[in-house]
Amino acid sequence: MSRGKGLSDPEREALEGLIGYVFEDRERLERAITHSSARVAKSGNYERLEFLGDRVLGLCVAELLFTTFRNAGEGELSVRLNQLVSADSCAEVADQLELHRFVRTGADLKKITGQRMKNVRADVVESLIAAIYLDGGLEASRAFVLRNWSARATASTPMRRDAKTELQEWAHQKFGFAPSYRIEDRSGPDHAPEFTVVVEVSGIAPESGTDRSKRAAEQVAAERMLLREGVWTIQAPVTR
């Protein structure tokens, strides 16, 4: 991780080797790995790229699933898609590529490793996908996604139903009440908001979850409650 400095030629070559793409426009690569805390006026930061990369990733993964699981219904495909484009999956890709070694941040952001900074690492992956898309087109960005998501997509990890559905059925069966959700906090810029949602079930302590949409935050909160109450167990992470 660098503190606001641009990439040296050896660093750029190392990073391009890891992501498997050589940029025509080096400034795009610089922007894609620059956190807003770096406050670098020339190249800017990755916030707008992260917005675009999220959509490109979703398209490429949806296409991958559509062609890989030809007999799967819409429900199963949606569950798989949500898992594969989640912050957890994107952060795993960032960690495998060791992108934290190249991300430019401000002095107030000491490190981006660890669970607390998971979303930052996930955002960098999405911003890189967008930068590749703008620099080399859809084929180049699709190639990056396939290299890093194909093994995840085809792994034999059992697919769960979505957490909200599971929690609703469990809560109704055990307590006779459906869960209720409420937004506790909303932060971040308009193009990249972050929601914190609290889920409550009568008879047990509430739980919260944070993600980049209200719906995703509800799923996180529901999953945390299911894990806490022992309804679900933690699944082993997907490996390449």
C-alpha cells in the first residue's frame, strides 16, 4: 500500500502481471487503485469506476452462470450470482491478487487488510474491472472476471437459500412471528451509499448488517442472526 504516490514502473508491471492486463491508458490504472483518502488531484479516485465495475462484474458473472448451469432455474442462478458478486467474494479476489500492496491511500488509512476494510478491497476489484472495460472493452474485462471467478462459480459448495427467506421460515416456526427490518443508518456518497439495517424477531436479541444497498444489508443482518442462533453454520470459503 502506498501513501498517495504514483506507481513506479516496476510496480505497474507487477500489478499488470497479477491482473493479466496491460493498460494503454496508465492513468486509468492509477485511478482504479486510488482511495479517496489519498486526495490525489491529477488522477482522482476510484469511486466512479467502482460504480461501473459493479455492473460489468454482474453482467459477466450472470453470463458465466447462465452458460455453466444450463438446467438451473432463475432462483438458483440468483442465489449464485448474489454470492459471487458479494463484497466477500470481491475481497477474496483482492486478497488472492494481493492488491493491498498497490492501493494508494491517505495517511489516515493505515491499512486495508482485515475484516473491517473488506469493502475497500472489494471496491478496488470492481474499479479495476471498470478500468479494464474502459481501456480494453468488454472482452478484456470478461477475461479478467473469468480468470478469477470461474473456479468459484463451478465449486461444489452447497448453495443455500437466501438468508431472509430462511430466517422468515425459522422465526415463524419457532416464535410465530415474522422478522421485521428497519434502516438504522445510511452513509457514503449518493453513487456509493452504505446502509445499516437492523432485523428484529420477537423473543431474541436484534442483529444488524451493513452493505451497499438496503436489500443486501437485510440479507447480511438475516445471515448474522441465523449464524448467531445456530440455524446456519459458517461455510468454508470457496478456493480456486
